[in-house]
Amino acid sequence: MVDLLNQAVRVRIYGGVQGVWFRGWTVREASGRGLSGWVRNRADGSVEAVFAGPVADVQEMVAACRRGPPAARVDHIEQVVDSAVVEPGFFQRPDC
């Protein structure tokens, strides 16, 4: 059954997004919206995150990532629907 009220998306954020508190900001912002998922740095300099929860809240978080924290410079974001099971809560994962 398709859940039209909730969704999970995986995003990759590119630009000047490492070393500017992007992961900590993401944990704070996503947790404040009641979302589940995770965030981590990637070896290519991007930040990757999975956001799961009510559609409107997930899309609001993706929009917030287009701006990021004050020191970040976001060049572009890739977003795809994610079907992975997401545990409750929002966490920072180890870099990969």
C-alpha cells in the first residue's frame, strides 16, 4: 500500500557544505520537524541525508537544505525517493 501522507527521500547536497556545521544543523532542523533519518559527509565533499516523515515536513526540510546553515554554500541538491526502512529519530552517521 502506498502511503500518501508520509515519504522518505535521500538527498545529496553539493557545494561548500563540509566544515561549516551542515550535519549538526541538519540534525537540529530535522529533529525539530519531527523527522526520522540520518545525515553524513561523503568522501567527494558532499553531504548525504535521508529524511522520512510527513510529506510537507520532508519537503520543507529539503527546501531548508537548499539554503543550509549560514556558513554553507549550496550549489545544488539531488533528491530521490528512498524506500529503505528508517528508524525513529534523526542521527548523524559516520562519514563515508
